[in-house]
Amino acid sequence: MPLTKKTINPNDTFLGFDFGHKKIGVAIAHIETAIANPLTTVTAVNQQPNWQQLQLLIEKWQPQGLVVGQSVQQDGSDNLVTPRIIKFCRQLHGRFNLPVYQVDETLTTFEAKQMLYNDLNVSAKKLWKVQDQLAAQRILLTWINEQQRPHEP
């Protein structure tokens, strides 16, 4: 559910985030092409988001909205990181005055690790650096697919 409502246009660009207290994966997507690309990993400072680095990304890419993966238990209930993700979403909206959307991120990091480690034989050291970017990419793709589905009345 977005913190603010906005009409989404085909030309809009969005940044997606896979939030973690040590690092945040970032990806970029364009609605028209429905293609999302891994962008970078932002390392936290004292377990807090690196707001300066996030601001530089937002200034550079000029997104029309932000998408954050929402972590929940398999039964749909909150888990330990859920309150921190909600706080991160509020802070993103407050700092950058952009719509913030949340989407279920279930298994995105796991899938990113599987693809990198098993399918591409990426080393564990390299995996740690890029897995969150790929999880953010999957979060954005999930959200874009949800936007393209017809909504029930």
C-alpha cells in the first residue's frame, strides 16, 4: 500500500529497495519496458540507512516513486524486521516527498542467492556484494507485475 497515492504513467521510473540493517540493495525500473536492473548496494552507517548516498541516487535517477520490499512471515504476520522496514518507508517518504509503495518480498533474497551461487557459480564474497541488488530487482518486477494486473472492483 502506498504512503501516498499517485497515478502511475508508462514513462515513470522507480527505484526499488531491498532493506537490511547492514546494507540496502537498490534497483531501477521503467514501467513502460517492465524491465528492472540492479543498480547498487548502499552500506548502512551504524545500522542506519546512508541517507546521503540514497539522496544522490534519487537526485541522479529522478524516480517518480519508490518501492520497498515488505518482509513478512509465511502466514502473513509481521516478522522482526517489519517495523524497521515500515520506519524506512516513512523516512523515505518524509525525506524525498515521493510516493512509497510496499510489495511482498518473500524469497527475493533467497532466489537471488540461488541464481548467483548455484546457476552462475558466483563466489561467496561477490555474492554478498550483489545479492541485495538482485533482490531489489525482483521486488521491482513483482511490483510492476502487480500494477499491470487488472484490479478487481
